[in-house]
Amino acid sequence: MSFDYSVLNETATTLIKRFGQSVTFTRLAETYTPTGFSSNSSTYTADLVVIDSPKIQDEQGLISESKQALVSSTTAILISDSVEVNGEHFRVNNVKSLKPAATLLFYEVELLS
């Protein structure tokens, strides 16, 4: 007997929609053509809950604000996708999917400004 994770998927989706916001992710793709490279962009919508995190300082002394987010999306989220949240532009830096028994519940995403 196996556990039915679809109920947890519905619960996670409902909570993220209720306490989060709808956002649009943008994905840039470069393709090679005989005349050179061309860039295409595509968008997809998702629901997202932001969890504030401390600012990060790199080796050069640059400070970037990192935010953690829980995302409910039917489209797979990839590193380097971008999103605007509350007027701030972020790039996806890291993605983990919570996926027990092949049922995707939600994504844990690190966003960098």
C-alpha cells in the first residue's frame, strides 16, 4: 500500500495561493542560427510565497539580497529564470523540488537581486 501524495499537493498549492501572490517568470533562451545567436524569451505564471533571508556579501564586497521562496508551478523552474516580486527584479539562483514518490508538491527557490 502506498501513500497518496496528491492530497498534499493540493494542500501545498492551496496554501501558497492563499498566502502568496501570482507572479510571472521569464526564461531567456539563446539559439544558434547560421547568422549568429538569437535570444528568445518565454514566460510562465506561478504562485509564490517569499521568505526573507539575510543579505549576502561576496568576495568583491558586493551585497546581494537573497530571498527564499516556495513556489507552486506547473512549469519546471530553472536556474537563471527571472521574476519580479513586489517591484523588485530577481534571478533564480537555486531550485529544489519537493517531490516524494514522483508527486511534485512545490519548489524551494533561492532568488538573488
